Amino acid sequence: MIIFFKFLIFFAGACLGSFLNVVIYRIPIGMSVVTPRSKCPGCKKSIYWFENIPIVSYLFLKGKCSECDFKISIRYPLIELLCGVVTLVLFLQISSYSQVYFFLFQVSIALIFIALFFIDLDHKLLPDSLNLYLGATLLAYSSFEYSWKYMLMGLLIGGGFPLLITWLFYKLRGKIGLGGGDIKLWAALGIYLGPVDVVHNIFMSCLLGAVVGLSLIAAKIISKENAIPFGPFILVVATLQIFMPDLYAQLKALVV
């Protein structure tokens, strides 16, 4: 019975991952995430409900459309698998039913992080709608944990500090260093992280971005002229801060 219940939690997370695939694909191109029904990109055939079962349908269809054999990206089932695993792992961490609200909060944040991560990789874009939803979710949870001064300071520093740096960089070099989505993401994270940890996130994500960027240039995977999305670095550091604080503290001790 316990194993079956864990499977249900995993499957529920995988179903959320299936919806997240829709979000990742549609929001950047301005489509509704509700309508119309999903269609095959090749032959435009509507996808039946039994072809939308997370992970299982992809394996059953062998990664192809049932009508035209259009190849389906393996990223779809991998995101479903990732969301299922994340949901189950977060559920196993709660020790009582009184912590269910905390579990729901963490799942919501994790799913938004995953959506933002892949959208920024694909489009170099962090949609305002998702940043706003993230900020509202963090505000709803943080209001039970922190004072309004803590949240306000985190918001102002998270958004204001990188905005100031971007403005100065533009005045000096005539180029925009950071996108508006990155700044808004930091502002949203600041509500929960607070004024100190959001500054740590800014520093650590810049360091991580520099290391990865220089490594890619040294390996000749990209050139100096290629811009790489910065959002994933912010999200990786934020994931460590929120979901793995002990590991983050150890990593930070090695750097600071």
C-alpha cells in the first residue's frame, strides 16, 4: 500500500510535468496553455488522451507520432520523469500532515524553476507571467515565515542592485548587461531569500556563469560573441539555497 501511494505521488508529479511541457512550449510564443488541444507538429493531428499518459505514452509510441511518425523530442518524457522524481522526493521529506502546505509550496517553486530553466535555454527569455507567479507564490509562503521588512528589503535589493549595475554598465559600455527577466527573477527570489541571501545568489550565480561561460569558450563550444542565457545559473543557485541549504552552505564556504 505504501509503495502504491508513493507511485501515485510520483505519477501526480509526472502529470504536472506533462502540463509543464505545454507551459514551456506555449508561453514563449504567446499561446494559451489551456486551448487548443495539443497537436502533432508534423501532421497537426490532435493528440488523444491515451497518447498523453506521462512517460508511458512516449515508450508505447516509441517516440513517434502515431499518424505520421514525426519524431517526438525525448525531452518531453525526461521532464515528466524529472517532475515525478522531484515531487516524490519532496513528499518523502515531510514528517507530518501539518507540513503538507510546505510540500505544496516547494513543489510549486520547483515546477516554476524547471519551466523557467528550459524556457530560458530555448528562447533566452524569462516570461513576466512566470516571474510574477513565482513572486506571488513566494510572497504567500514567506508571509507566514518572515516579517514584511525582510521580504521588502529582499525584493528591493534583489531587483534594485542588479538594475543599478545594468544601468551603470549601459552608461559605460552602451550595452545592456542583464535582461529584464533576470532582474525580475532576482526580485522575486529576494522575497523569500531576504536581503543577505539574495546578494549571495547574485554573487554565486555570476561566478557560476563566468566559470561555465569561460569553460565553453575554452572548449570552443561557443565563441566570445555568443550570449548564453543567465537565468539557469540563477535558478541552479536558488535551487541549492531553497532545497539543499546544507550543500549550499558547504559550497559557499569553499568560495567565500
